[in-house]
Amino acid sequence: MSGIAMDNLKYLSLIAAAFLLIGSAVWSVQGKIHQLNGEKQYWQVQAEQLPLAAKSVNLPGLLDLPKLIEECQNIFKEQAIQVISANLDRLGEDNNKSAEQSSGLNYALFHFKLKGSWSGIEAALNKIEKNSGQSIQLQEVRLNSESSDVALKIYFYEPDKPL
């Protein structure tokens, strides 16, 4: 009888070991699913907090700014306006939200020194502002007979920026 009991004990221990392995595998998978659900909820909240203006416009990233400045310079050249200089004045954060609710929306303020006709400058600025694919805002324009100064505020989005 002890031989049958030993065989039963072996089978029971094998079954218990199999259940233990299956249980630990299911537990780790459940933990990963729970973690991914948490991340999904976090990103859904982030997407809901994104301002509507940022959702409707495909905002560039910080690394896209040089390309945008080059596009602005090309628009000025199309209007026969000479770009004497283009300088980054400052980078800033969107102040519409508190620090705890940072939206990741930032801006870069660029100053352009231009030479050319006022009507050409006005036409180029209208084209830059009306470009629906970007979020560029005209901040300041000073027209002089020698050279003109223009400040453009270019919005960009940094979703991975730490709070």
C-alpha cells in the first residue's frame, strides 16, 4: 500500500508544482497587464489635458524649430525680403497652466532683422501667420526705412518633458 501512496504523493507533488508554475506565470502576466492599464490611463489623462488649440494644430517638437525658421526665411525670400539675421531670443513655457498641470506646450521667441519693402514684409508675415500647419504668432513688428525687426512666437510641444 505504501507503493501506491508514494505514487499518489509523486503525482500530487507534480500537480502542485505545475499549479505553482502556472500560478506564478499568471500572476506576473496580471501584474504586467495592471501596469500597462495604469500607463494607458496616464496617457489618456495627458491627452485630455492637452489644450484644444494644440489638438487641432500639428505642433512641431523642439527639434523641428530649425526647419521652421528656415521655412520662415524662405517665405521672406519669396517676397524679395532679405533676412539679415535670425536670432533665438528665448525659450519659454506656456503660463496658462500651473506647474503641477504642465501641458508640455512651450514657445520659442525668434527675432528677425529684415531688409526690403514694407508691403513684402506684410505679405510674408500674413503667409507665415496663416500657415495652418504651424502655430506661429506674430509678437512684434517694427518697420524702419533702413531695416525692420520682427518677433515671432513659435509654439512647440514637448510631451516627454518632466514636470
